[in-house]
Amino acid sequence: IASGPHWAFLCIFLIIASTAIVGIETQLSTTHAMNQALSSNSNEITTTPAPDFNSNVFQILEFSFVIWMVVELLVNAYAQRWDFFCGREWRWNAFDVTVVALSLLLQILQFAS
């Protein structure tokens, strides 16, 4: 299952979706911060206040994508067995492990703060 076209399509789709969510979150949080900064400065023209930015939805989505990355990594490791560490694509697998580990670390640090 981890080497078929459906698996590859699902992985690519989720990577693109994750990237889109990060872009949307960045745009909304930046717009919110700019509107707050402009509305707090009385010398500037006030803009229509933006609705409060709620990052909880994005935190849940980000956590979901991290869980998916862990599942994907484990499925790939199980499917490739020793080739995961010693095979032709071990460098990509090492990169994946690094990305997932850093993502997990960021989630843990965000949760702890």
C-alpha cells in the first residue's frame, strides 16, 4: 500500500494541503496584526477592525498534519524495512525523519508554552 499510486497521490495531496493551510494562516495572522497595529495608532487612518484571529483552528490542523507525517513515516519504514535505512533512498528517508522530528519538537514546545 505504501508504494502504490494511491498512496503517493494521498501523500502529495496532504503536503499541498498543509502548505496551503500554512499560507492561509500566515496571511490571516499578518492581516490581523497589521489591522491591530493600525487601529491602535490614533494618528493613522483607522481601518475596519478585522474579526479576532483565532489560531486554535490552525493549531489543530497543524497537529493533524504532524500526526499524518508520523503515520506516513511509520508506514513507509514498515513497508521498506531495512531499505528504509540502507536502501537507495535512505537520504530522503533521513530527511523525512528530520522533518518529522523537528515538527514534533515544535508541537511539543508550542504545547508546553
